[in-house]
Amino acid sequence: MSKKTFLLRYLNVIKRLQQSPATLKEINDYLDKQSEYADEVLGFSVRTFQRDKNEIRELFGKDIQYDKKTKSYFIADDDNSATTDRILEAFEMLNALNLSDDLAHLIHFEKRKPQGTHHFHGLLHC
């Protein structure tokens, strides 16, 4: 399974849980619907979901918790980190644009190289 598939699954789990709390079946159903658009198999087992929750917490700072009363999962204390949300938004946009080659005549990107972004990490570290 490619890293892109993992990231797509993480992104879609986060998107689904930001809408409202959901059971594991509802999350899996949502991923199955999204699989049709992405041409990737995004469904998962219970064990995979447990691993994904840990990865989502580490990568995106989104803590997915389980409510025993409603038997559903939710994102706890979603602080709406602007940086994390921008990363998720950029990845989602990239995937949307990659879905179809028919968009090439509608969307024109600037042809330029990023200038100086390779220095960004060093500057922040200083």
C-alpha cells in the first residue's frame, strides 16, 4: 500500500470526524465512498483504525477518542490548528486536481520555482 493511500485515509477519517462523531461502520462507509473517487482502497479493519488513530495524532495533532455512550468516535479538543488545517487542505486540493486530466485546460498554474523555501527549516531552527 502506498504512502498516498495512507495519507488519503487519514485525511478522509479527519474530514468525516470533523463533520460529526461517527461509528466505525460510518467511517468505513464514508471511506468506501471516497475510494470510488480516488481509485484507491481506503477501507480498513479495526486494528488498522487503531494504528491510524495513533498516526493521525502524531502527524496532525488530532486526537481521536471513543465515546462509550454513543459508541462513536470523535476528535477531542480539535484546536483547529491553522498549520495542520492548511496542510490537510493543500493535500486535499492536490488530490482533487490529480483526479482528472480534464482540468488541465481549465486551471493554469504559474511556471516558477519556489524561491528560498529550502532555507525555511534552518531559519526556524535558529
